[in-house]
Amino acid sequence: MELDLDESSLAVGRIERALSRIEKALTDRANRPAPPIATSEPAGADQSALKAEVAAVIGELDRLIAEAGNG
């Protein structure tokens, strides 16, 4: 299956949006005051969300690379 130009453009757009979300989350995290050690802030949820975004970017890039190799 070859990606046409429209599909490639959509994939690049998804990657750009995911990278923007990752950048915003990292900036927000850096600007957030450190929580007290005794609190159980949902840092794990933030971490999981970032991992999911990174996985989505990697998946899109893998797909684009594989299709570029086929076409």
C-alpha cells in the first residue's frame, strides 16, 4: 500500500500536532512548582500521556518510512 500525497500530508500533520502537545506538556511541567513529596499528584498520568504521544509520533514515522521504502 502506497501513501499518496494527501495521506502523507495528513500523517505529517498528525505528527506535528502530537509534537506540539508533547512540547506544551513538557513546558507546563517545567513551569509547574515542584509538589511536596508527601502528595500523590497524578504525575503518572502525565507520564503516561507523554508516552502515548511519543508512541503515536513513532508509529506515524514508522508508517511513513515503511511506505517511502515501498514507493
